[in-house]
Amino acid sequence: MMRRAILTLATIAWLCFTPLAQAHKASDSYLSLKVEGAKVTGQWDIALRDLDLVLELDRNADSVIDWSEVRSRHAEIAAYAMQNLDLQSRGSACPITIGDQLIDTHSDGAYAVLKLAATCRENVEALTVNYRLLFEADAQHRGLLKLETPGKGSSDSPHVVSAVFPADHGTQSFTLASGSTLAQLGTYIADGVKHIAIGFDHILFLVALLLPAVFTREGRRWVPVVDFRTALWSVLKLVTAFTIAHSITLSLASLDVVRLPSRLVESLIAASVLATALDNIWPFLPRKRWLVAFAFGLIHGFGFASVLADLNLPSSSLVLSLLGFNIGVEIGQLILVAIVVPLAYVSRSSTAYPRFALQTGSVVIAAVSLGWLLERSLNLQLMPF
Amino acid sequence: MKLERQRFGRYGALMVLLCVATFGGVTIAAPYVPTSDSAPLETLATRINDSARGGASNAPAASGPSSRAMRTLLARDPKNLDLAVRIAQVYMARARSESDPRFLGQAQAALTPWWSQSEPPVPVLLLRATIRQSNHDFKNSRLDLEQAVKREPNNAQAWLTLATVQQVTGDIKGAADSCNKLLPLTARLISTTCIAAVDGARGQAAKAFDSINAAMAEPESARGANVGVRTWALTLQAELADRLARPVDADRLYRASLALDSADAYTVAAYSDFLIDVGRAKEVLALIPAATRVDTLLLRRAIAAKISASPDAAQAEADLTQRFAASRARGDRLHLREEARFVLAVKNSPDEAVNLALDNWTVQKEPLDARIALEAAVAARKPKASREVVQWVVSNQLQGDKLGQLVSQARAL
């Protein structure tokens, strides 16, 4: 017992008995980029201590880095930096060159300042930054980007976007405010469509909502609609109600008027899918389905807002991005409607439809959404998607 | 737009999206080209094995190869668990002895092959838990530690770290249970100090104080305990003496602890708080050099400088403002307690301080956290804000004249 005790005392030393008192902060680099036309210029401030970690600047091991130890290593520093940063515009690389190297001081010590320039093939409308510096040596390192584009008029102040690159999010894309309004709108619309295409929860919600649209409810039974017009009319009401509702909350959340915790939003979205699917099997929601679409649309709008927030939009073009993203979401929904509704209409009278498409489909959707609901509300990892 | 995002990964919360043309308000002087080759630009923290670091150098690899050589070895064989753990332990020791969070990221990098595993080897679990704790990810830290003690119920390190996490987050009962698990596993001084820390946070400071005295007196403690353990025990004893309104004992014990390890940032900070409380702020200016790299210490210096109207008060304030801004710019929320104190005591903005202190209170629940929350609430005259904290202090019977006064003041609001 005695021997083990002493051993423990010796090996236990690295432990924190008391919370760690931290000096300043962990490692950051500061990357400032300015985009003008096809040209990107800027500077990159990297801490000398961090460069020492990967390049051994302190050659004479006196624990002091002096100017000669930095100056004589400029070529290696530049090479190391260039290996760990890529800029891309429209899928093609913008090769980077490093120019002058200077020294500056930040709150936590001396930094090497690397002047850099890059040229893209054409005018930059969206810039993709792939940042990899130091992550292999320091997992808590972060790149702090400040991305500047000139204002549209000569007197306008420049647009600036800030972003943080941690190790698990080293590639980020930025839509620039300097592109033509139309081009920007196009990008936001594409983002909106893409979000519907990869947003399984929204897709399943819409499918659950649309499955019974080719029926009318009579008591507890579903009766096929007589003509396509009736089906279309009910679909139109549903989609319009959903759209108006999610546009309201998307705008409110994006303009920071209303804020909800994401766990709540994501859980409610899952619950809305579950409720809609269950309603197809055992009707319990209001008979006016457009009311249901409207109420749940309010919830889904908050979900869209968090996607929009992840797109690093300059706040100056918030209205444009809201509009574009919303249009994109609409287009995505209409594509889905165009696929689901005709199929449902054609097969509505077959005996298989109510049983397989409506019943079984709704059961599957309910099961998936229940999984999401548990996962999101209890903060678990259950679902593969 | 400031929704916390979960489905899109942790990074979502880090995104600083608003159009702010600053790096957190840090003013950056113009970059320059040094005029002399020999101009010293940066002092690297002393390498742990390059010089005798006195009391602080109790890292397991203090006598081994340099961390640089070890890193080269690991680069060739990154999946070598023993090597990776050894390197990570050296970095953790340095993070502690130099109060430098950069080493935490380096330790994590060494553990990359195991970092994302749900059941990594126990030594990795312990390191991961300690790193997560340092990043205030107490929830996952605790999960790691609970897994570790389940797999190795005799692992004293795991129980001790678990007790620390439980205490920091206000789970006093859980911390007591974990400390008790240490009794058969480790030297008496360690288990006693562990329990004393818990007792000190639930109205039994006197008993806790005496128990450390008894454990210190044992010959085993004198022989077996390393400097880190004894510093920990002495500093806790000093804090307990302070809470028991025995300032002479507190002063003596703080000094005894600093005599063992004058560089222990936790002790220096605690002693400085004590000095400021008893009206000896001037001594803090001698205790903490103006050029300190440690934020928690610079904070004490700034407060002391302000109280004693020292000429370098403005500089300390400017430095700290910059450092907090730099932390915020990277998305860190690790210094809320310190920032709340800074905003209240130096910047004199009680309303802002209340918000910071209450944000901090949701994460950390140590006596210092309770104190700043109450101080800020009293200064801002916000009785509602202080209600939960008052309740906690009362129900846990947290002792100390200052806290007692603050509770009465908060209730009188």
C-alpha cells in the first residue's frame, strides 16, 4: 500500500488539483484578406512561438527568438504558410505568393507578419478558404479571418466579414458583397435549393404533408379526390401556408428579433414531422391541413435561419440573402411537389396507395422523425443522418 | 442569427458573423522590420528540462529527452500510445507550470489518433478529460472520467480529477463521494486535501482546516508528497483560514505555499485576492510583475493598481482589455469569471459585470464564482439576478465574512 501511494504521488503530478490559471489565450493566427476584382491581397500574422513549434526558429536554443533567427528563415516560413492555406474561386485555385515579412505584436506576443497576394482566374464572387495551419501540432489553434470587400460605390465603406477556423472546420466559403447583385442572388438561391435537397427533415415533413393531398377526409376515412384541380388546389394552399409561415420566422430570426436555442428548434422540427406523419395514420390535427402547414412552417423557418447563419453572409446584404435563400427554398419545395403530387395523383385510386404509400410511408416517416426527436431533445447520437 | 447551432457542428457557435471591422477591438500597431539582427522578439517559456525549474518541475518526463526530441519520435510513429501519452503528459505539466493554454492544444494534437474514440485507452481518457476541463467542457470531461473510474475503479488520478470537475461545477455531494474513493488508493495527504476542499465548500471549513494539519504532520506526507501536492494542501488551508476569519494564519499559510513554489499561479492569485481584501493591495504590485503573461495574475495586479492609484493602472487596464478582446475574437468563453471581475472592479460597469458573472455561474460554481456574481448584482442593484446565487450560498453553507456580507447586502436590495 505504501509503495503504491508514493508511486501515485509521483505520477499524479501533471494533474490539475486546482483549475488551471491560464495565461492569455490559446494559439491563433490573424489572416486579413481584401478582395478586389480577381485580386486578393492581405497579411497573415502568425505567432513566432507557433512557428518555433513547427520550424524550430530558436536555433541556438537560448529560449529567445531574435530577428536573425526569423530573418534567416523567411523562405521556410513562407513555404510553410503557403502549404497550409488555399484560396479558391469557382472551383479553381487562386495561387498565393508571399511578399514582405515583418514583425508585429499582439496581445500574446510577437508575430511574424506575412504580406500575401493571390490572383484568381476571374472576378471573385465567392471565395473558399481552406485553412490548415498548425492544426497537426496544436489541435486548439484557430485561424481568425477578416475578409474585406470594397463597397459598391467609391464612397461606400468596405464590407467586412469575420470568421473563425478551428481544426474541425478548416474550409469555409464566403459569398462576397462585391459581386453583382444578380450573381449574389443566384448564389443565395442555389444555397436555398441545396438546403432543401440535403435537409431530410424538411423533405420528410413535406412528403408527410403532401401524401394525403390527393384525398379528402370523410370522417375517419380518406377518399380519393375527383380531379387534379382539387388536388392541386389543396397542395397550393398547403405550400403557400408553409411558405408564408417559414418566411416570417426565417426573417425574424435572421434579423435577430427572435432567438430560440437550436436544440429546441431542431427538436420541434422533428416533432412536427412526427405529428404530421401520425396524423396521416390516426387523424388528430385540425382538419384544415393548411393551418397545420402554417403552424409547423413557423418552426421550420427557425431551422432555415440557422443554415443561413452558417453561410457567412456579409450583414450588409442580409435582405438580399434572405430573399434569395427563401426563393431557393421555394424552388426546392416546388421540385419536390412536382415529383410527389403527380405520382400520388395517378396512384390515388389504386387500392395499394392508401395502404402502402399513405400508411406505410407515414409509419416510416414517423419512425425516422421519432429517432430525430429523441436524438435532438436528449442530445444523443442515434441516427445515421 | 445568433442561434446556437448544433446540427451543423460545434463550429457553428464559433462563427463570428457580424460585420465588425475588428479582431475583437484589438488595436494593432503597425508592423515593422526590426533594425538589429540581435533584437530579441519573443521569449519562449523555459523548456522544462533545459533548466532546473525549482519546485515547479515535477513533470513525469522532467529528466527525459526534450519535448522536441520526443515530438520528432512521435512524428515517425504517431500511433505509439506510450509515447503519445508521455508527450501529452509533459505538455500538460507545462500548461500547468507555465499557465499556458497553448500546451493544451499541443497535448491534444499528440493524442489525435485516439481523441475522437468513444472508448480510448484510460490514460488518454484522463488526459482528454483534463484538457476538456481546462476548456470548460465540464460535461464531456465528466463523462470521460466516469468511464475511466468504471473501467479502472482503482485509478486514483481519475477519481481525483473527477472530484475536481464535480466541485467546480457545484456537485458537492458527488465530489465528496469521489474523494472518499481515494482513501484506500493514495497517500493520506491527497485524499484528505480532496475532502477538505469539499468540506470547505459546505460549511465545514474548521474541520477541513484541522484535517489538513493532521495529514501534514504525518511522516508519509513529508517524504512522499511532491511539491505540487503540498502546495495544493497549503493553499487550500490558507483559503480555509481566510474563510474562518483567521487572517494571520491565512497569510502565514499562503507564504508557506509560495515558499515551496513561488510560481504557482493559483496560489499567487489567491494570495493577491486575500491581500486586496485585507487592504494590502500595494503588496500585490510587488508580488506580481507588470509583465506577467498570466491573465488571472494581471487581473489582480490591475485591481490592486486601481485601488492604490498606482501609475501603471492604466497600462494594466489597457493590456487586459486587449487580452479579453483577443479571447473573445477566437470564440473563447473561458475567462468569464475574470472578465466579470475586471469589468466590475476596474472598468466600473456593474450592469455588464452582472451579465458576465451570471453567464459564468451557469458553468462554474466555486466560491469565487458566487462572490463575483453577488458583488456584481449588489453593485448593479439587481436583486433578481442574485437570488439563485444567494440560495446556493445559503444552502451549501458557504463560509466567509465577505460572502456573508454580500448575501445580506443582496437580500437587502
